[in-house]
Amino acid sequence: MLHKLIRRKPERQNQTLAERISHSKKEHIPAHIAIIMDGNGRWAKKRALPRVAGHHEGMKTVRKITRLANDLGVRALTVYAFSTENWKRPKLEVDFIMRLPEEFLGKYLPELIEQNVKVVMMGENETLPRHTQAAVEKAIEQTKDNTGLVLNFALNYGSRAEIAQAMQKIGQQIQAGTLDYTDVNEDLVSKHLMTCDLPEPDLLIRTSGEVRLSNFMLWQLAYTEFWFTDTLWPDFDESCLLDAVESYQNRNRRYGGLKGEEKN
């Protein structure tokens, strides 16, 4: 089990969930957590249920993890809800998934507003069904002034397409003469990505045992800490998130350099 590679600090091994939350808050909390929510279909199959049941259960997990991330003081939480490749799935499943934002936000938007959560989205909004667009647009509008956790839905999102679009925008500016090619650098590219208003992720979590990025935030994850678990997304709970955060807090982030004690 991949998540068993985590080594908790001794004093945390027998703590209650509340104690672990309190302890984690005293240490460095990742500013931005990105999650590839995987395993909904397998969760349903294990229970002899249709795949859509797993997606519905996974929606409840988003609520739990959003609440805890907000409580911990995480500034941004990006959840990979639907990729540009997911359109290849059976139409029934896709249609069901496209209804989930409407159900999730219809049910939990008052709670998100109460918790000062700001809803945003990255992805190709124009090609989503109108009912999906309307649900997301309503949530974005009603939470736009909130100052707490930013809940970023990656919906109809693909990182390669995002990078290509950024290059097109930069190319148009060069062609128009408002930008010189020598001005193109990493910061400029980042400013043309869909995440331009968010910090780059500190921690990436992927559930279900798969160990790949699946066209998710390829540019932004350059120095992100990765954490993989065999736990299927519908089973991913508050304790699992704390496992990931505690692992992150135990790591030595060097960004290609050395810490002071390592230079000697």
C-alpha cells in the first residue's frame, strides 16, 4: 500500500483526529493542494454498483476534504473533476458527471459561502453542457468576494491544451508588436496559464494507486511534492488528508538547491 510509506512522527501515532489537526496547524501548511481524484469507478465495482454511484460518493468526499483543507488554513484546493480525455467515456457516465457540479453546488453552496470559500474553475467552459456552466457560474458569482480557501474545479481541463493556449496568446502579442520574443520567460508563461491567480501547488495527491499525472498541471507541478495512496477517492477521508499533509511537513524541499546544513 503506497500510503503506508508515510512515517508519522511518534507523537502523532496515537492522536485523535482533532489532535492531529491541531498539531498540523502548528507546522507549515501547504498553501495549495492539488488532487487527482481517482478510483470512483473501482469503488463502485467492488460493491457491485454502477460506476456513476462511485462518482456520486466521490462528490461527498470533495465536501469533506474542502472543509478540512479550509480548517487547516490551506489557501487553494484544486480538484481534478473532469479531464479533456474523459469525454471518451460512455455517454451515460459523462452525462451523469456533468450533472454533479449542479447537484454539489446546489446542495453545498450555502455551506461554502458560510465558510468563506471562493469557487473558481479552470478548463474549457464553453464546451460544457449549459446546465453545468450555469451551476459553476452561479457559484463563482456568489462567492467572488469570499476571502478564504479557493476551491478550484479543474473541469474539462487538459494541461497540454492549457500550455498550447498560453503559447498562442503570447505569440499573438509578439505578432502584434506589444511583446518581444526576448521577453518570454517562465514568469510570463505562468501568467498566461489558467492558474495565474493561484500559487503553484505545494502538494499533489493522487488516489487509487495510480502513479501518473494524467495531463494535469504539467507546468505548475515542477517542484510540487507528490503523495500517492492506494485509497480510492470515495474512501479518502480526513485522516487520509492529514497523512498527506504530515508527510509534506516532514519533507525537505530544496527546489534544486541545498539546505544550509547540506552545503558543508
